[in-house]
Amino acid sequence: MPIVGWSYVLLLKREEKDLARISYLVEQPRHGLFKYRLQLRPRAQAAFAAHYLRLEKASRVFQRTESLSLIKPICLNIANQASLTTYAEGLPFSEFMRDATDDHT
């Protein structure tokens, strides 16, 4: 992918006790929409990589529905704890799972 020609729009900045990250909607006219996520408070690299691998596995297993969107992982930078994925509108699978967990705790 080219280095120039990208535009960024802030999607989310989340700062909680155990998690801090920022997400951008990123567009490159010839390549489409992506989501760029950066951990602002890095965590264990193995945990970060494991989360990304779960997203990758889920994107292969589940199909998109009207109420659920799945992203496809594109690139992972473990050292900087940043990732680039395809962008999909709708409720992210991770939020769906978090909501499901919250309902049962």
C-alpha cells in the first residue's frame, strides 16, 4: 500500500483503568476504508498479539449479518501495539461479546 494519500478521522478514544486506546477511520482513495488502532497504555505484548489473532480467527469463521460486523485484520505491529484492519459498519464483534458478557455477570 502507498505511504501517502491517507486521511484519518478519530473514531474513539477510550481511557479506562486497565485500557487506553485510540481508533481512527483511515481512508486511502485507491484502497478503501480501514480502522487503525493504537494502544495508548501498552499491555503485555503476548496479550495484545493474542487479541489480534482471535480477531483474525473470528473473521474467517463468522459471516457478516445486519446486526454484526466483522473486520479482517491487515497488519499488526506488536512492538508499538498498533493494528490495521478493514473497516466495517455496525456493532463490532468484540462489543457484541462484551455486551453478552456484561449481561451475565
